[in-house]
Amino acid sequence: MQLPEEVVERLLVRWPVARLATSGATGPHQVPIVFARSGGRLWSPVDGKPKAGGELARVRHVLADPRVSLLLDDYDRDWTRLWWLRVDAEARVVRPADPEADAEVAEALAALQEKYPQYELVPLLRDPPTLLSFQPTALRSWCASADASPTVC
Amino acid sequence: MQLPEEVVERLLVRWPVARLATSGATGPHQVPIVFARSGGRLWSPVDGKPKAGGELARVRHVLADPRVSLLLDDYDRDWTRLWWLRVDAEARVVRPADPEADAEVAEALAALQEKYPQYELVPLLRDPPTLLSFQPTALRSWCASADASPTVC
């Protein structure tokens, strides 16, 4: 069973977290990310949350291979309520010299700030400003039953 | 900051869901899975939850490339409580002719049944019986602060 189209739409706008899978030299790599939709794309900033240091694996991987997967889902002990939404996407690394002067980037940053009030305290960008931008190429969804949908609405 | 070793240990035994990333022909592929630890490996059955049909992509992918990633994490609106645990693993597809007669498989099935009471209603295996078995090759963890740990304990 697939998720109804309007639920998919809501998830892409409102769901707070995705798991990003990229291809690394030694196999697939995953990390949870925050994201917002803007201009038909999904955007995820390299933000001020603590990081392991150095250039992030997700950025290196996307530069080497732009094909990624984003997974939205929510585990529930009631297995009739399970669902997932998978977005295959072409990713690119965006490094704006002046983020606010780039209309596309400025719009994405505004969408991130609106979706995540946490950015009132956590820096939205680091130096140099870096974002990942995802152009969806395929959407696939699954839900265990019609009961699954309300949990995501 | 990394998760304390005893928290990692508890997560591998108790956390109810992982996101499995495999390498597909057109890029990385992800799906949420249930799993249990048995004999130092992680095990995930192709169970009776509704599926899209045909041989599962995760099984095809593992047969073509056994290198996978398992991600355990929990989103929280309080970003000081965020954490993740990533397990790189070598996967194999296990198709026991008689699951209960194979000691290693029987032990894994018992661990899955103990962890997930849902299997009282949902069939644990399909025909033919198929499981994915994961041998961890590397563990990496991250948490935003010391406050993150209690949420996973």
C-alpha cells in the first residue's frame, strides 16, 4: 500500500528528519539530517550542531557521486501504523559566497528557519556556508495499512 | 562527542528499528528494518509485514554487494538530545532449508521473537525462509551532548 499523495506532500514539507544515504568509497553511508523544501528541491544545511570535524563525509560523498537516498519514516510498536517515504535524489553541494544575495539560497534558508525554531539558537550555516540541495528523481512510499496515514498528518 | 560504550551495547540489543542502506544499481537504497542481536551478529527477517512484492530490493542488493550501513537514531526537537549510532556491516542472505534445525538461525529467531511480541501475530518468516545477517565491521557514534545519552537508556 502506498501513502496518499497529499500525505506525501505534507511529509516533504513538515516531517522533521530524514536519513540521508550517500555512496562512500567503502560502501553506503548514512546520517540523519534536517531539511526543508524550497523551490521544488529539498535543502539541508551544514549547520552549527556539533560535528565530528573536518569536511563532512556527506559533502565529500556527494561531490564524488550525486546519487543519494532520503528516507522518512516513523517506527511504531503497532506495526499496522508503519510507513516510509523514500526519495531518490540528485544532490549538489551549494557554497554561496553570499547566502543572502543568492535568491534561491536565501529562500531555502528562510524555509529552514521557519521549519526549525531551533535555528534561533543554533547557527544555520558555518564558515564557509555550505548546503546540500536535493532534486528528487523518484518517490516511493509504503504503509502497512490505511491506519498508518493519520500518524503522519 | 561519542555515545558511551554501555549505551552503544544497549542500543544494539534493545533499539527497535534501524535504517538499512544498501547499494543499488542506480545509487544507495534505504529501508527501515527490525533486527535482533544473536551470536555477535545482527539479524533481520524477511517477515510477514506487507511488502511491495517480488524479491525484495534489500535481498537483491546484498547478494550483489554485501557492504551495508545500519543507522540507529532518534529525532528530538531538543537538539541537545540528538544522537546516532552507525554500524557498517558485511551482510549475507541466509536461506535456511529448516530454520529450527539450524542452531545459529534458531537462536536468531528466538532473539527476534523475544524482542518483538508483534511476532505473536505477524509471521516471522515467509516461504522460502529468508533472513539478512549482519556482521559489524565498524561502529561510529555521535551525540550532541551528555544530555543525549539518557534518552536511549
